Amino acid sequence: MNLLRTFLAVYRSGSFTGAAQLLGLSQPTVTTQMRALERQTGRELFERLPRGVAPTTVADELAARVAPGLDMLAAVAGPDAGAGRRADPVHLAGPAEFLCTRVLPSLAPLVADGVRLRVATGLTDALLDELRAGRHDLVIATIRPRGRALSAVPLTDEEFVLVAAPSWADRLKEPLAVEGPSVLHPVPLVTYAEDLPIVRRYWRHVFGRRLSCPAAVTVPDLRGVKAAVVGGAGFSVLPRYLCADELVSGALVPLHEPDDLPINTGYLVQRPGAPGNTDVIRVREHLLEAARTWS
């Protein structure tokens, strides 16, 4: 049974190191157990890679057979199953702006009801690697993860809007509609990163061309981008949820309003199987329910 539990942790985390962190074991112990299981089955279960491992077809078949039973046992006799035991904190991670603007206010009722949270922020690729390694319980990702090691469900769609302060919008909105995006080239561009990921995507989707403007200001937090644009620093592309209040108040003005705005889907991601901490399930279900009200 212990060998199978360790096997499933390796299978789902994609590495011996990740499985060791999930199970509270040392990496040599995990390696020894997997060698023992491979000797018992007489088949190679994992292909060793420079970073982690890849399951063989034998491992895929074995995981499909043993996972339902092991997950059921974990749900019945999980670490927080004892009466009166305080559940472990739920480790939740995602983009800082979305967590602070949408997620944490939505989870306030659960916190008031005794759920404990440990929140981390960062970029999606790094957070998904940490999820595989067992550092998080849930990750809000800006892309759908590939492979079988993680389970993802769509959480919310975010629209992106080209915006500026009224002082710029008065000068730019009409020329932009007539002459196209070239009128924005002399205007300072405020963006999230030097490679302009959000703005480049907007240009391709809406204008059908490559963006040729360099960044005047980069801020690795979209709330900082918004603050600079509201202050009159220039223009940017922001998710609508983040600047909805400013659009209503007039502190920001949409420079262009196409019929087909670029949209990005956010995903709620976890490792497959029933989590041992039932509060993880509560947070997951609460977020999925709350997301129906986000606009």
C-alpha cells in the first residue's frame, strides 16, 4: 500500500522530489520505493528526465487502476478526519492582482467561518511547477496546464480594454478610429513587462498587426500599471475587472471599443484526486460558485 501511495504521488507530481514533499518523505526513500515497485511489477514505471520523470504506459494503466481506491481511502481517513482536529491551512496561489481584487474578497466568508489561507503570488508557469511539487493546494492559472499531472477547470473569463486618462483620450480617441493604431506610437506605453505580453496580444487580436511601440514604463503589477495610467502617464491594456470602477467614474476612458475584445480564460488548478484537507474542497467549490457572479 505504501509503495502504491508513493507511486501515485510521483505520477501526479511528475518528480521524485515533488512526491517526497507531498508525502513528507526524503527523496532517496521515494527513489528506493519506486525501484522496489518496479522490481515487483517487472516493468519500468517512469522514464527519468533532466527535470522530473515521465510515466510509461504501464504507469498510466497502474494509476488508472489504483487511484480511485487510494483517493477514497484518503478521503475517509485523511489528515483532518479526526474529530476536533483543526484543518491545515489551504495554500492558494495565483496572479497578485486577481487574488487581491477578486479572490480574497470572495473567500472572506470562509475565513470568518474558520478556514485558514496561505496565499502566494507569482507567474503561472512557476506556480504550476510548485503545485506539482506540493507547495500549493490550488492555483489560479492564466493558461490551461498540459499533461495528466494536474486537473484544471475554467474559472472566469477576463476581457482586455485599451485605456488612457481623459487628458490623453480627448486627443487620441477620434484619430485612432480614423487613422488606426499608428497614432499611439508617440504616446508613452505603460505595461506589465518589457516584452509587452498583454498589449502585444491586444494588437494582434484587435488590429491584426504587430506592436512596434517600446514601453515607456514597466510595472510588474497591473495595479501599478493602472495607477500610472490614471495619473496620466500614457496608455495601456488592462483587464476590465481591474479597471471597472475607473471606467465608470471616468478616471479611465476606453480608447477603442471593438465588437470582439480579446478574452483570456483563467483556470482553477489542483493535483488530481481527493485532497486530504476538506477545506481545500470548500475553497474550490466556493470560488467556482463566486465566479458566476464576476463580470
